[in-house]
Amino acid sequence: MPYTQSLLANGLAIGYHAKAAPPTVTMPRLKAMVSGAIGGFLDVAFNFNTQAMLDDNLLGQFFRIGWKMVMLGDETWLKLFPGLFKRHDGVSSFYVKDTVQVDQNVSRHLGDELSRDDWNLLILHYLGLDHAGHIGGRGSVLMAPKLEEMDEVVKLIRSSITQSEGNGQGRTLMMIVSDHGMTENGNHGGSSYEETDSLALFIGLRNHGFDYAPVIHQIDVAPTLALLFGVPIPKNNVGVLITEAFDSLKEDQYLRALELNSWQLLRLLQAQLSGLPCTNFPCDEFGDHQTAGSSGCYHGTENMLCCLYLEAAALHSFWKSKIGSESANNKDYISTVAAYHKFLKSASEWLSRRSTDKPVKLLVLGLATMFISCVILSSLIFCRVKEIYLGGRQQSLNYGMNDCSLDETFTLSVVLILVTSMGSSSMVEEEHYIWYFVISTFYLLLFRKTAQSLSAVGVQSSLLMQKGQSGGYFKMCLIFLLLISGSILRGWHQGGVNWTSLPDISKCLEQAGGHYVKWFQLISAFLVIIICLCTLFSIEYRGKYLQVVRLSFLISGLLVLLHITRYQDYTFSSTNYGATLLAQIVYAILGTATIGIVVALPWLIPFSMSKIYPSDNTISPPPFFLSIQEKFPLVELRDSLYVIGSAYILCWCLLQLLLQQPINSAPILLLLVQILASMRYFSSSGTHHKEWVEVSFYLYFPD
């Protein structure tokens, strides 16, 4: 960005490394910059379903003093602050392959807005850089042209500001911020340095000789803007004003800004520490307490914070008493500023830690409640199932089912370990590494159980023995397929936070050349589409409605192939109008087909008693199976639920071929193979697993 760099070099702008607090996703970062408060990891969930912000914030303060505000860009602003903007044009950030239209939709209004004088605040939220990172990482070939485009936007706005200031229309502050950083792979959301390192650039403030970019906290933006524009600091702010933004103020004005920031943090401290010693001292009487820094002050957090504030207030009062006298000197001013900064830094750090502290007792209580609930629910389910299966207990034993088999014990242990591990952020970040080994171990247990069932086939007649052996060998082949595909998935990417730099299959392919990646993408996409169609055509129901669904998926698959061959390079996908339009068509077709299946299919598929029990079973349905049907009539929905689940999985795979990087097409194929192979294994005849084992496997299957 040469123009922006020239502003910094000429002292016309000040740049900062703005440290963002995790989670590094858009919604909580926007809230932090406008309120000065630190959110929690629960905001990650709210990021996908943003609600109106009710806490005190800058935009609310500006609205109350009559400011007119305009917003162009990410629609998250419209969800957080509904009704505050005079004009707005929001864009969705859902389709990350689009790096062109999301920004063009903002820039097309820019010339008109800059020519108007009916607004006080203009917010432009460009999404193209974030999307370029998601597509190809920091080193994406899309980054350079996108940065040049943003540099031209900065130049256009700066030229307009210079012209308006020359016409006597007042000074304008231009601020460029990023809500978060990104890893080398273009991901964000965690707490690594690359993800928390964001930008804060103030154009219009003088740079007094910084040779490096100082480090601030992202929450410092809120009190800085509030004090610059003369509105109250948001009451939940824990940030500290940025010193360089107030260099143009007189000494008494700057000390007043520090005093206001200190008062606001003191109120938060008083709310958090009910026994704060300085609670009873009025703010205008601190000047009488100049012995606040005595040795007894610094015993305990409460005393330390109170004494730091009293010391700063006393020095400020002493400085004001000497204004205009011959004894006034710059040393008193510097001491007062240093005292205020010491208090502000200490108070901000303590409040930031307090806001992110985990209530350990409540967490332990929650885990204990979850465990007790699981035990109670499991007991109720066990009693109910035992009652239902009581008539067929002998048949169950003949099938080789044990009350507490190894796979059941293993599954229960894994579920408990998973619930416990949710208390550690590091375990969450590296969770997939655990699942690689857990799933492989589970497959080996299934292999052992299948081998045991093969050894028990000999007790049956010769014809049944041949069929049972052939089915057993088929299931063993499925397990081998699951193990092989899982091993390839394990080595395809080094994910997480700590091991992304290690070699893997994807890095080797990218180093070998783009044509290898392209061939892998085409072959994987073709196989995914073939498997999807085979899965849909394997369903026995031949009604016209399902034929329409099959046709919809066929058309979508062909359009996905067209998108890959025409618009996607080996490292990224093109984002011109044709590519976006084609992706929107695929979204519309798949969305309509999948939603139609969910809504209409349970009412359209005819059910029969013969189809409820597997058609390839060589043994007649046991009496306990019929008792389940009598007590639970909704079991007849099994076939339609199978179709609904299959359609959802296939829709997800086709959409991922559009959304993911080309190098990730093979993992999509492997995941689809694993899901379908495991479904075929559990649905095959002669497989004897408790239902909760199968449900747990699908529920906790790694994404």
C-alpha cells in the first residue's frame, strides 16, 4: 500500500499494532471497539446469529447527541445497531469465495457519500481481504491486488478530506482498523499472535517521530474516540486512551481527558471491589490527600489501585493549584501524567483479567450437573430399553450381544473424556489430533467384533454360514476402507495452532506444482458427484418427487464441475460475476432440494412393514423388534429420515467443493467415503451394536 505508507513516512498518520482479545471473530471484535469491553468465547456462537447490542457503546452515544451515521459493508453492523443508521447497504459475509462484489458493493456508494455533507460518521466495512485470506492464506495471489484496491480507497477518501478541510468545513479523522488478524493459512478465531495482531491507523493525527508501530489494545479505541469527540466513555470500557491522539491538546485539556478515563475505570473497580478503600472520597477532594503513596498503601490489590488513583488525583490537584504562579514547572505536569498512566494501566490490566476469569466453582458445578444428568438419563433409557427388549433377550444373546462389551465401554469413556476436555482451550484448539487416534481405535474394535462374529457363524447351517461369512468379509473390507481413508485424512493437513508448519500431503502437492492440485481437485470432485448420485439412486423409492430431487442434485453436481473447470485455479477460485452467479444458482438448487426433502418427504414416502426390517436379513425379525414398532409408531419414519440425512450430507459435500480451497477437495471425498462406509457397516445385517453406540459415533464424528 504505497500511498498509505507515504502518509506514515511523512508523519500524516499514526499506525499501531492493536492487540485483539480472543475470540478473534468479527462480532465480538466490533463490540470491543465500540464499547471497550472484553467479550467471552460464548460470542463465537453469537457471531453466527448476531443480536442487537444493548450495552453502552460509542454509536449509541453518537446517536443520542444527534449524529447522522451511514454504514456500508458487513451486515453485522446492522444486526448489532438496528435503526441507528441514516443510510446503509449491508452485504453478507457468508460466501467467502467472493472477494470482488462484497467490496464493489461498498465502493459503488463511496463517491456519492463523500460528496454529501449530511452525515457525521461514515463506516465502511470491506470484507475482501478477509475472504482472500480464507481462500489462499496470507500468501494468496489475491492479497496484492486487494491491498492495492484498498490503498486506492484510502487515497480517494484522504483526497476528499483534504478538499473539504481546505473549504473550511472542519477537521475530519479517518481511522482504519482491522477486527482481527489471520494465520498463514488464513484462519482466525483463536489466540495466536497472528490472529490477535490487528491494525489501528489514525490518518489526520500527526506522527511525532515513531520509527516503529507502538502496541495498543483494541479496546483502547473506544475511550480514545469518546474523548476526542466529546461523548461519555462507555460505562463498561476497560480500555485506556491512546496518548498520541491527544498531542494537540493543551496541558489542562489532556489532564482532564486522563481524569475522565480514570474516573470511569474507578467506577468499574468500585463495582468489582466493594471494599475499595477510596470509595468514600469525593473526586474533587482528592487534592487534600497527598500522603496516599505511603508504604501501607500497597498491601493488597484494593489498596494498590486506590492509592495509585489517589496519588494521581493529588498530583493533579497540586498542579492545578500552581497554574499561573511562578512556581509552576513542566516537571509537575510530567509527574501527574505518569501517575495517571500508571493507574490507568494497572486498573485496565486488572479489569481485563477479571472479565476473562473463569468462575471455577460454577464450571465445576456445571460439569457435575451434566454428569449427573447423563447418569440419570442413561439409567432411564436403560430401564426403558430393558423393558422393551425383555421379550427378546434370548434372541439378543443368540446374536452375540453382551451387556457391557468393549466397544460400549470405549465409547462411554471417550464421551466422558470429551466433556471434560471442554474445560481447556488448548484441548479445544487441538481436539482433532485426539480424534484421529480415537476413531482409529474404534475402527479396530469394530474389526475385532466382526472377526468374532465370523468365528461364531459356524454354529448355523451351511447356507447361512456362507452368507454370514460373505457379509462378515464385506464388513471387514469396510473397516479397512475406514482405516485407510482416516490415515490419509490424518496426514493431509497439519491443523490446529502449534503444528501448522510441519510437512503434510497438501504442502507436498502444492510444492510439486499447481497441475497436480488441479487434477486431484477434478478427480475428487468427480468422484464425490458420482458417489452422491449413486447414493440417491440406490434408494428403492421410485416416486416422482424423489426423481426431481435426484435431478436437482445431478444438475448441481454438473454446475459444481463447471465452476471448478472454468473459474477455479489451483490455489484460489475466481470471484468475477459469472463465478458468483453460478455459485448462487448452486446454492439455490441445493437449498430448495434439501429443504423440500425435509418438509415433504415424511408425508410422501409410503411405508410398509416389510421395509422397516432390513431386506437383506437372512433371519426373520425377532419378536422384540415387533414390540418396538407397536410401542413406537414413529419408527416407520426410518426410511424418510435416512433419505433426509443422506441428502443433507450430499448437499454439504457439494457446497464444500465450492467453498473450500482446491487442495481440500480430496479430504471432502475421504470424509464422504468415511460417512457412507460407516453407515453401511452399522446398517448391515448381523451387526450387533447398541443403538446409543451408533448414535454416539455419528454425533461425535470429527468434522
